[in-house]
Amino acid sequence: MFEIRRARHSDSQTAFDIRRLAIQHQCIGAYTETQLLAWTAGAAEDGYHTLMEKHFYLGCIDAEPVATGMLDLENSEIGAIFVHPDFMQRGIGRRILDHLECLARGLGLEEVKLDATLNAADFYRRCGFVGEVPAIYHSPSGLQLACVPMVKGLL
């Protein structure tokens, strides 16, 4: 059974591991090996655990986390949608995204934005996001990655 639950601080390592595995599996070809290594370096304790304090969620199958997603209310931004490679292509990413959009709508947001990775931009377009112009994402750790800023109205 699939369910989405609010993440707890104790989930930070699990969420970080799902992120790392998803990046290593899905982003090959979209980014260089050097970028992938830098992007997946570090540990949850380096700051990822602070994300658990936001509207961070885990998608779980039989209570085991297999996907992540976050809604940053301060910036009206959706992020951190990652699916464990063993569970990709099952609609789980879409279910997480739908959940976050529903939450945002319920909290009164009129639109949400995100910075799509190059390999995920088409997925977000299929989900109703608009954006074509490439940009550079600047991570808190100083990493710079090509992305596609996108937006979706919720009304």
C-alpha cells in the first residue's frame, strides 16, 4: 500500500539516501560525472536534516520510504522530489507532486515554482508546469547546475 506521510527529523538520512540514489540513477547524461559526484557528496548532517522542518514528505510503500518531496512555503517552491530507483516508473513521483500541489492550494498559494533538473523538465511539463529557458541553480553548498525554472498556476 502506498501512503504519503510527513517526514520527521529522524528520516533525514533515509531521505538523503533516496536523493543520492535517484540522482545517480536518473541524472547520468544530463550532468557530468564531476557534477554528479559533487551533487551527491556529503551527508544528511551537512544540512539536509534541516529540510525535515519544512513541509517535507515521504512516499512509502508498506511503511518503507521510497520517495521524497518538499513544499517551501516561504518561496512558494516545490523541491526535493526524488524516487528510489527500484520504484521509478510507477507514478510515485507524480503522486508526490500532486500531494504537494494540493497542500499548496489548501494553504492559499496561487502558484508554485520549481527548478527542474535537465532530465526532469519534460516530466514537469507533462504535469502542467511551464518553463523553457535554461538557468543555473546555485545550491546552498555552492554547487552550480543547469536547470529549467518552471511555474504552475494552482487556481
